[in-house]
Amino acid sequence: MNVEQEIGALFEKLKDFFHTETVIGEAIQVGNVTLIPVISIAFGAGNGSGSGKDAKGNDGSGGGAGAGGRISPTAVIVIKNDEVSVLPLNNRGTLDKLVEMVPEIVSKINKDQ
């Protein structure tokens, strides 16, 4: 497979991955409260190729491609009865921080009941 085909395959996979459900997560029902995660996605990709001759006059060529990405939770939409609120997860870039917030979210929900 050449570099152009590899880049095409890479972007096809990315296209399959990035869709609405990736940014707005599946709703989680907790009693009469619905929690909807909002997720931030960033990615980058690059490629390169070249050809030439070595000191002995032999032809050579090469190429490569790479990609990287980051997915992090940014907020939780809370729907209770007819009220909708958004709990931002400012500066909380890891899943661990989101898990740490679960008791806070549950206590806030319980206060409003």
C-alpha cells in the first residue's frame, strides 16, 4: 500500500469514528434524572515521502503517516423533569477527574429533589 492509500484509509477510519454520538454521548438514566456527557475531540495527522539516491547511486524511497488524538469530557447535561442544566468540567481533562465528580453530581441532583 502506498502512502496516499494509507492516508486515505486513515481518514476513512477517522470519518467512521467522528460522528454526533462521539461528541454528545449516550444518555444515562439515574432515577428521574438524565445525564448526557459532552465530549471534546481533537486530532492531527501528517504524512511524508521522499526518494533519492545513496552514495553508491542506488535508488531508494520511503514514506510514512501518523495520527494522534485526544478525547476529553467537557460537560454533563443534566435533565430533571422539565429543567435542563449544564455542569461544566472546566480544566478536567481525564476520565479520573470525571469519576471523582460523580458524588458531586449525584449530591447536586439529590439537593434539587
